[in-house]
Amino acid sequence: MPHPQDNPDDQDIYQENVLDHYEDPYNRGALASATHAHDGKNPLCGDKIHIDLRLDDQGRVAQAWFDGDGCVISQASASMLLEEIEGKSIEEVEKFSADNMLHLFGPQLTPNRQKCCLLSWKVLQGALKRPVGTDADVSVTENDDEIDSGQSTSFGGPSLEEEQ
């Protein structure tokens, strides 16, 4: 798939796709039959994402749903991501990288806005490790990208140096 920077005229097509996913998101809401779930937020900008997954007996994502609040980028990227990963194996989802996510989203983003786009990707990675109804709480922090004990995925957004 070409990237918008390859052809400046493609930028409008990518922006239309983003708005389509924001205005008519894929699988937005709760999934009552979820086997895995996770929450994440970016407290500095207020973006919040919750992802519910139902994994089947073959280790595939049978259903993926999200809910949340936030900017167009965070909400549209969640919709795009879940549409992309439904039907894929756990291994395929785990191999789906941050760079893959940014490419899937389309328009080039500043580093600060990339955090909005990558929030759903980080929450998805946490959801794979968090079965519903267990005490297996994990979170990924942006600073170290390590899995730690905790209630949700959260990162604090840009540092003061990044904002200047």
C-alpha cells in the first residue's frame, strides 16, 4: 500500500478514510462475549480506548470491538486497527508493529500525534495478555515499553521538550 508521502494527491484519500472510520467506526461498543479486554489512556490529551476481543479455539481473533473517547486520530485508528486484525492469529497480531500501525493509518503524523494513533495498538497488545475474569492485569508504559503490573495502558504524552 503506498504511503501518502509517495504522492501528495493521495493525502486527501487517506484523510477521507480517517474521517470515514471516525464517523462510522468498525465494531464500536462493548462485546459481551469477550475473552480478553484491556483499557488505555493518554492523560495529557484525554484519549481513552477500551478493547474487547473474542479469541476462538484456533487462536484467532474472532471478534474485536472498541470503545473510547478522544480525538479523531485516536478513535479512527482504533477502528482501522480492529478491522485489520479480525480473523488474524494471535501470532500475526503480536507481529503487527507500531510502524505497521502508522502505515495503516495513512497520513503522516507528528511524533506527538503518533501517540494518539498508537494508543489503540498498545491497548490491543495488552488485551492479548489479559483474559477476562482473571487477575492477569498488565500494562505497557510508553517510556519503557515493558510489561508491568497495573490496571491499564497509559502514557503521559509529550514531554516539555517535545512541545517546544
